[in-house]
Amino acid sequence: NSLKNIRAIQLLNWPIIKDKLMVKYPMLDSVSLSISTFPEININIIEKQPWAIVLKENNQDIYSYDGTLLNPNLPDVELPSMNIMIINSNLEISNKNKITEQYLIELQQISDGLKIIPFFELQQIILKETTTELISSTGMKVNLGKVVNTIEKFEMLKYFISNQRKDLEKIQLIDIQFPKRVIVKKI
């Protein structure tokens, strides 16, 4: 709405206007201009897509893949209709409407690692000070420990799940926090 009555002379300042918009609304991915029939100007806005929701106490914060908070100052949000990661944590993982770099890298590694694992539907991620747990839609827990060597850990998990896919419903816990070791607890 603030750009609705923009004048042609103001287009000379478009880079400045665009920069101010991107700072004021960090949930924007890009803003561009196009002219279809003069003097009509179209402003094309693309928003960042929801990637993860962080549940902490009674707060529900939705973040994009780059860690930007998409719902600042909105205590009650409607969940997106797309699949997004659900993260449950009592830790302080964000600062100034962005996920801190340490946690963002960890969550991106988990997100990317899960893409290579068939037969594992993530329900939620539980972040704790000493460990990170993945909980599948069937209730099976995967203990990652500290999020280091994630490529190796997810390769082990992929190999293990593909070999045990017939018996997955009998598995209660998979612990892959130690290098080159998979510990399993069955029901």
C-alpha cells in the first residue's frame, strides 16, 4: 500500500526504496518493478517460504530457510499448508528475529540430511543442550547427539533404515551419536 501512489520521478530512487523495503520487511525474498503499459507500474513481491516452526513454551515462530522470522509480533499464527520442520526446544535459538548461525547451520544440515532417507517421515526435532533428537511420525526416536559429522550420521541412518525397513515398527530408538556405530532399542 505504501507504494501504491508512487510517482514516475520517484523511480529514480527505486534502489533506495527497495533497500528500505527489504530492511523493513525481512520476510521479503525479492521486490522488482515491471512496466506493462505506461504509466502503469507493477511491483512484484516474492515472500520467503516457511521452512520451520519453532515451538518454545507458548510461542510459535515460523522461519524461512535462511533463518528469518516470518511472523514477528504475531502471537497466534495459522500453520502453513506445506510440510515444514517442527522444532521443539526450550533453548534460546534466535536473536533479533533470526535463528542464530550455530542453530541455523545445524537445522539446515538436519533438513538436508533427511532428504536422502527414504521411509522416514519426520514429526518433530527436539533440540536440547546436549543432544538433538528426531521423532518420526510412528514415534521412533533417532538420537543424533551433537550435530557434528551429520553427513556421516545420515548416511549410516539411511543404510540402517533401508536394511531394516521391514522391522521399523518394532524399533523404538536409534542412536547414531557415536561415529560408525548404530545402537538400536527394540520394543
